[in-house]
Amino acid sequence: MTTPVRICFFGDSFVNGTGDDDGLGWVGRLVSRARRGGRDVTAYNLGVRRDTSADIAARWREEARRRLPAGADARLLFSFGANDCVEEEAGRARVPLEETLVHAEQMLREAATLAPVLMVGPFLPGAARIDHLCPQLQKLCAELQIPYIEMRGFSARCGVLLQEAAAGDGAHPNSGGYAALADFIGAAPQWRDWLDGALTSAKDAPADR
């Protein structure tokens, strides 16, 4: 048995798994695989529909504090930016790119002092602004030495994701798309290194109840 690990997943509706008839999303699928693989993982899905980087920046500290007691072997995952890029009236983004990057740096820099952090890049079918945001987020993560999983290329060519999103609300896939996302993220070395780095033999770790 591995060391108990607590993971907070912060993000938006794509983290939440909105649109998945199985109610798992990519987060639930990855957690299920980790547990079936013998990992003692407790997961907190803190994805909120319509949340922007500003919304997540306002809530993540308190939500993490309530779920990660002192001494816990913890992990923090962030995935945001899609809602920032959504255009509102007059063609303006909900959150300008420069503000998204400010929120991202503040969150990621502080989070990295608390636990190992992983950033999963945003994706949104048909949102051109994402193409401008993602390279900047990736650059920021490199500067902060935080692993980053780029999602744009995969999401743009994933047929089941695009088909299910088109058949639904235009943005969110169903179970097939989320399963494909889980496969892609779960196969990324960034995910495996981030998760496995927290896992040691239970006999070497303090009890986490």
C-alpha cells in the first residue's frame, strides 16, 4: 500500500466533468485508475462551472486549507483559462490575457510553496484566444519550474471530443471525450512524475486519516 495522498483539482467545468453522463470527467477517471493501481488517493474535484482564473484565485487557498491538513502528502493541480477566453459583449474576453497571467503566476507561485503543482493547459473547441494564452501559460510554468501539460493539439484533433462537444452544448464532451482526455493526460510523463513523486511506502510515512 502506498502513502495516502490528497489531491486538490482546481479549475472550471472541464475539471468538473460537465457534460459527462457517467459523472466522472477526466479527473474521476484518472483517480479511479490510480486507486485501482494500488495508490491510496483521496481526490477533491474543485472544478466550478464558468469559473475564470480570477474566480479560482479568490477561492483556492481556503479550499486547499480545509482539505489538506498539516503533514498530509498533498498535490495541487490547476487547469483554467478557457472561461477567461470566452468573448462577451463587444468581443471582449471575460478576462484579458494579461490579467489571466497575473492570476496564474500568483496562484502557481504560492501553491508551489505548499505542495507539488501540476498545470493542465486549457482547451476550448473553436476559441481562437486559447491559441494566444496557452504558450504564455506554458512559458510561465517553465519559469516557475512547474510541469505543464499542453492540451491544444490533442483537443483539436480528438475526433470523439469534438463530435461529442458539437452534439452537446458546443464546448463540453460526453463520456467518450472525457475518457480520451484521461488517456492523454494519464499517459503524459508530467502526470506520472507529479503523482508518483508523492508516493512512497506506507511504512515510511506518517498516518494520514
